[in-house]
Amino acid sequence: MAGNDLPRLRRVVLERLMRYYRWLAESTPKKPLKNVTSGQIAEALDIDPTQVRKDFGAIGLQGMGRVGFEVWEVCRSIRHMLGFDHTYYGVLIGAGHLGRALMAYNGFARYGLQIVAAFDNDQHKVGGKAAGVPIKPMRTLKPFIRKHDIRLAILTTPAEVSQKVTDRLVSAGIRAIWNFSPTRLTVPPDVLVRNEHISLGLSQIAYHLKQ
Amino acid sequence: MAGNDLPRLRRVVLERLMRYYRWLAESTPKKPLKNVTSGQIAEALDIDPTQVRKDFGAIGLQGMGRVGFEVWEVCRSIRHMLGFDHTYYGVLIGAGHLGRALMAYNGFARYGLQIVAAFDNDQHKVGGKAAGVPIKPMRTLKPFIRKHDIRLAILTTPAEVSQKVTDRLVSAGIRAIWNFSPTRLTVPPDVLVRNEHISLGLSQIAYHLKQ
């Protein structure tokens, strides 16, 4: 891969690249830009322009003075660097309200993620589908992951079972866990856990509305 | 309100309080704790114990040495401080996939938020319901907000219309915007904007899976 001689990027850099990409690729469908300057991106996203140029430099992009960067090249570089140009398959564990909401959301495919199956212990859910994704019994989780070489699991289980499920995922060979369950997970160092808390923003909102 | 003599809390403090609350109130339903120490919370959430005690002190909570804090009192104090003990009503703008996913998610009520209506321009959606919430035409947005004294709007519109919608929300008297649309919004200083980016975590995940 072309990027293999570049340094490993930190999480904050990855997140900024994602924000640039989203703004360039998705924000301006009605008036697409051909070129963009670091100043325009900085202004739109409230980020220091020097930081934008530094991040672009870190993935091998060089601007052309006042003309800036070619949008298609920036988008292609970021997609390639972050890995969005490859499809990766994920399973979702816990087909409750949040799990179903994530399956119904069709915004992940553009970042390479395809959810291929959901797993749940509830006999009323098993055998059905949510947003076109089949819901399977938990006992088939491990063989499914192994057979289909699944790398990512999205966890929306109740907190008290999340570690037990995580242990099963890890022993089945999963490489990344996107954790929406409200608990910290213990995993081996080569497995990535990304914690999400969808309601976190409500702390700021409710507090503001109370004042 | 009892907390009015306490200093105004910063966003990072609010978010930590939210994480404490979530862990205490929601993580341990099968084996509820009566008391909890700052050390236990620190260990569970990977936060420095001194920070936990400092945050608790900031909302007027004092531990009792090795016994720690009473869980019910901590939960009540955080709920009160963040404003979760009052119901606040919100509208959702843009009943697309993400909007519908958020309406289907029933985890917001416990933090005081109730979504009472959604608004969209699509004639095929208007008049219908999503997760029990009625979908109304955009032209009725302003009178609805005024009539029902709505304080919060959840924005899941396409980026190119978000600022225009925001201007209407502000002129209707909205006080907080939970922004899921991929763009920065300009608002008066007394209006809070909380930006969310649900796919942000995929930057880290896709990059990890690529290695």
C-alpha cells in the first residue's frame, strides 16, 4: 500500500481527517468545489489553518500556493489513508432499540462498513430481520465470525453482559469493537475498542436549558 | 434551585458527570451498589480518582471516608445538576435515516428529553409517523416551536440547508441545537450548539482494520 512508509497516525489526527473528508465529500453536493485552500477548510470547521496543512502533509498532500488542493485528490488520499476504500464487514451484537437504529442508519457504507448480521438472545427477535440484516442466535456468533472472517463487532448489549460477549468476540478473532454499551471493556492490546456514548451531548444540552 | 450558588460547570465536567451517572444508574442493575468510592468509579471509567472527588465536590457531594458516597444521593445530585429531573421537549428536523434512527432510540427519555414532533419537506413523509412521533411540514415549524415553547431542536438535515433551518429555529426562539448535520452553524451567543458526528469513530476503526 502506498501509505505504508508514512508514520502511524494518532486518533486525533484520524478524526480531523474524517472531518475534512466529510466536509469536502458530503457538505457541498450542490456547488462542488474543484480546489480548496487550507484556509477555507479551517474556516468551515473552526480548526487552525496551520493544523490543516500539517495534517495534509502527514498523509503526503502538498498544496499549490493560493490555488490550494484539488478536492478529488484530497478525498482520495483521505479515503485511502483511513481505509474507506476497502469494504469491511461487521456484526452487531444486541438487536435492541439502539442496535436497530444503527442498522437503519445508512451512512456507514460510505466509510466502508457493511453490517452483515446481528446477534441477539431474544427468541422473539432471532430469525427476523432489522433494516434487511438477519438477526441470528448468540450461540452461532463464534462460528459465524470465523467462517466469514469478520473483523469488526458493534456492541449494543446491556453493560452487564458486554465483557462476556467481548471475551467470545476476541476468542473468535475479532480485531475491533465499536462499543455503544455503557461499560469499559478489557481486551488484548492488538484489539481496538472504540467507545461511544450517544447521549453524552445531552449533559451539555440539559444543563444549558436548565439555566 | 439548590444548585444556583454553585459555579457554572464546563463541558468536560458535565461529560464526566454524565459518565459517572450512567455507570452508577445503568451499569449495575443486577447487583446494585449501596455505596461507592471514588476509587471504584475511577477504576471502572479509567479516570483519576482525585478528579472524581473534585467533580463530586464541585456539585456539593462529600464522601464519608472509606465508605465513600451513597449511590442514590450521587445519582440524585447529578440528575439535578445536569437538569435530567425536568422533562424538556425537542423537535427533530429532517426525518431521514438518521432522524428516524434517533426517534426509534428510546434512551433519551431517562435524561429528560422527549421528542414531540419531526419536521420534513418530503411530502411522502409529512403526515406520517416515525416511532410514534408525527412528521409535520416545514412551514409549520416556527408556529409549532412558539406555541409549545420548544427549547431544543435536533438537526439531521443535509448540510446545505442546515444554516437556513438554524436561522428559522433561532428566530422562533429555540435555545439549543443538537447538530447531527455535517456542518458548522452560526448562532447568537445565548444559543447552544452541540455538534455530533456519529461516524467519527469509523476513522479510527477503518484505519486500525487496514493495518
